[in-house]
Amino acid sequence: FIVVICGEIMTMPGLPRVPAAESICLNDAGEIEGLF
């Protein structure tokens, strides 16, 4: 799907403006951080 966002329009009611996936990363030991 292609979603075009113009201005401050929310894509779906109830979801945060910043996706939780942006806080997930790998540390130097190869462990996943930011899931919970």
C-alpha cells in the first residue's frame, strides 16, 4: 500500500503519531532493545 500523509493528518484513529518500531534497535551484543 502507498499512503500519502499531508500535514498533521493521522493515518488511523487510536494509533500514536510515532510508530513503536522507531524505538527498536540492536545493541553491540546483538540483543534487541526497545520492545517493551
